[in-house]
Amino acid sequence: MELMPGNLDWKEAYKLLIGSILPRPIAFVSTVSEEGIANLAPFSFFTAISAEPMLICFSPMRRGTDGEKKDTLVNIEETKQFVINIVSEEMAVQMNDCATEFSSEVDEFIAAKLTKEASFSVRPPRVKESKVHMECRLHQLLHFGELPGAGSLVIGEVIHVGVADELYEKGRIRTDKLNPIGRMAGNIYTKPLAETFELIRKRE
């Protein structure tokens, strides 16, 4: 099967992406509007860029109905700040509740019954139930199209990291205690620790 993205509907192209790039970590992004309304939404187009400077990125797509920007992106454009809250299995259902496209007046913390916690360095609150928080200021923002299926690349500089005490050991995060989940295609999620294996890198 040989497919040309230019000949596909955006939804077909999207399914190729999410069905091939697996598993994907989840950025549970908290922002706040200029009016002070908190927003919380998950994004699985998410990864790290560099350690020095400490940069991460995620990609919010345009709304599939009208191509409008999602509230997360609008808030980041306005305030230049956001928090990445890492998702553990214990909060998976509440994270999924926040994937609903609420109106901009809705505070997803309240809708999903999650707890706001004051951040150390930025205005948006952290999710208290999360075990790792990356407080970010906007480093760069790129837009790719304006129609449904288009997306943006949000690059954030991590200026503060909050880690639950029980996770941090000898400068490392204990994955077994973080208990993260990943996104598969459709409505399927995965538990990375369910079955793992180790490969040691060869040295010349």
C-alpha cells in the first residue's frame, strides 16, 4: 500500500499518523486566559527537544469542525505561559474528561473535578493530582495552516519542574512510581510498564 498524503482527506491523514506513531506520551496542558479562566486539555503530539536549554514541545491541532484555534493555543498566545502536567494511570479518566471540547467559559479543573495547585514560576495552575509538572514560558510558536486538520507547534522553555518526592531518586524519575500512560489510536491507551524490556547500547 502506497499512500500520497496530498490525495487524502485530513481525517484519513490523521488516522495514519495516530495509528503509526505509537505509543505517544500525553501533555496535559494547563493554561489561563487573560480574564483568569483556567483551561486544561490533553495533547498526544508531545515530546522533548533539548536539555540545555530545557525545551519541550506539543502540537495542538485546529478544531475539526471549523478550523478555529483551541482554547489552549489562544491562552498561550495571550499569556505566553503554560504547564505540562504528566498523566499517571490514576488520573486517566479525568484527563479524558478534559478532552471534551467545552466552551471557553468552562473551567476544566472544575468540570473534571481536579485540584488546582499554585505554580512556582507561572500564572497557570498545576494539576495537584499530577506527579510531575513542567512550568513553561513560550519560546517559539509556529503555525501550519488554518483549516480543520492544521496544527501549530508550541515550543516551551521549562523554567521550573515540580516532582513528587517519592518519584525522585538519585537525580532520576522512578517510572514505576510515576505509572504513566500513553496514547494509542482511537480510544485506546497503554500502560508502558505492563511489559517492558531492556536493550543496552553498544559502545565502540
